[in-house]
Amino acid sequence: MMELLYDYSGDFDPSFDHSKLSKEGLVDLLHTYSDYIRRLDGHWYLSVMNRCGNDTAFACDTEVWERLVLYELKIARDLLNIRGDDAVAVAKVFQASPWFWMYRCGIDLKSRDHLIITYTSCPTLFALEREGAGRERQICVDLEMKIFMKMAHFYNPKMKVTALKLPPRSGPDDICCRWEFKIEENK
Amino acid sequence: MTKFLPDYSGPFEPDFSHEKLSREALLKILKGNSNYLRRLDATWYVTIMKKCGNDLAFECDTEIWEKFINYELDTVCETLNIHGNDVATLIKAMQATPWMWVHNRTFELKDKNRAVITYRDCQTLLHLEKEGTERWDTICHALERRLFELTAEYFNPKIKVTALKLPPRARGSDICCQWEFKLEE
């Protein structure tokens, strides 16, 4: 049986790939690469913003994420077999997202048709607050709403998304944002 | 004994985390994330190119990756405990990059100070070939070379990078590009 590696501190292995790593090694990599994804996305935004202004950067960001979120949902469906047409599927997708490690997020599944998500720590919002340009009004309010709507409708076109609490925060102890996903039959 | 999940098709678990998944499931996600990264990067490029032209998109791409490559190498080396200043160390880091599942590459370590990397399958080049605008001049010839040079410099400024084979590919060729890394004392 192949001995699994926790890391790659040993000799060069011509056939090395991630499949040679132990479960603990894979979990650590996933954790690290979660931040990698976030940073790469942030670098693209800032690079465009510095050259063409925030309006162009935000228009690109919106277009990129309206497409990419569908791919993310497809990964969740195909790789993790997350299926369904209720709020449970959405809750599971949040938990399994490639970004999930970067956020502290409470998932309160009230019923199979009603979900509340509360972000208590969000590196994106913290960076926007430090920047002080008020961009959280676009990123967290406009774009996040569009993305969450896409997620909800991927599973069920009747699912409604409501922002219960949005930035700006009242202070460092305040939550970052809170969202409700709800299916209201026959309304 | 704890039973790990092959996927997340079962009931909602309030305290779900990736640790609950089996090793095989984690590996599938890592592969998925590799492709996710490629799409994220490419979608940004193409979106800017359509809105503002290829010159600006390439300028952004270069600026980002010139900065980001060091972060990537820090991340890979720290997480996987890869240390050293020879070509063998550099190759180990390249094998373990988050992008590893996107390409089909072979690594030939001639000795600890000389290696040849051959890309036999590259999604980016396949896309560029379909697009037909010869953007490999910038992406593969200029940016890739620059990134490999920065990667070499990260481990040892004396490591030299030489492109042995670059696009466009001859019809029927199974090599996208080929690079040599050599430490010259």
C-alpha cells in the first residue's frame, strides 16, 4: 500500500501529484488555496480599478461572478453531489464552497425552505473598510445580492433572497452581513 | 471508527467541514478547485479584453502575476514544507502548484541542478488556438517566460530558464511548450 505524505519535504518524486498526500495534507492545502482564490480575484479587481476606475472594475467583477458562480454551483453538484430544490441545498453549498474557509459564517437552517446566513468575519469587508472608499456598498450590497440570487434560482426559481443586515457596520463587534433564503409557495 | 463522507449528498450537517469528507472526495475538490482557479483568472482576462482591449488585459495580467507568483511560491513551499535552492526544489514547488491539475506536464530532473519541463496538454493554449488570434506571443512567450524566470529567481538567482519549444505547435505535435531550468555555478 502506498505510504501517504503529509507534505513534500522529502526527495523529488517524478510522479508527484496531490493524490500522494494524506487526508490531513489535503485539508491543509484546501484551506491554503481558499485564500489563494480570494487574493487572485482581489488582485484582478484592483489592477483594473487602478487603470480604468472603479466603475469599469465593478462592471467586470459583476460579469465575471455572474458566470463563475454557476460554475461553482456545478462543481458542488457534480463533485459533492449536492442536489435538491430547497434551502437545504443552498446551506450545503455555502458550507462546501471553495471560499468557505476564509469566512466565519453562521448557517441557521430554520426549515427546509428557510435559511439564514450570518457572516461574522469577512476578509473582503475588512479590506474594504480599511480602504475607506465606501466600495462595500457595491460589493456587499449590489454584487452579493446578484450572486446569492443566482445561487437561489439555480436550485429553485421560487426561492427569494432578502438582505437582513448589510454593511456599513456600526463597529468592529457588529456582524458583517445577514441574508435570508426562503421559498414561499403560491405567493 | 469515524466514517468519512464520499460526498455531501446526505442530510445537512450544521457542523459540516471538509475534514468530514473522505480523502478521495477532498482530492476531487482539489482538482475541481484547480480548474476553478484557471476559469477565474481566464474569465477576468477575457472580460477586460472585451471591454477595454487586449493591451490593457495583458498589462493587468502581467502586473498581477508578477506580484502573485511570489505569494504562490510562499504558499506552496510553506504548506508542503518545500525548502532548498536547487533546481530539484524548484521543480517540487512547480509540481505542487494549485494549478497542477489543469495541465498535463512531465518533469524530467536530469540532475539536481538541471530539469526539463514539458507541457503536453495546456487548457490555456488550447483556448488560444481555438481563438486564433496568436495571443500565445504574449501569454506563452512573454508572460510565461517572465513567470518562470521569477520562479527560478525565487529559489536561486543563478538558475537560468531557457525555452526549448514554444507555440505555435506544428500540426500533430503533442508538445505545447518545453522549458529548461539550469543552475549554472
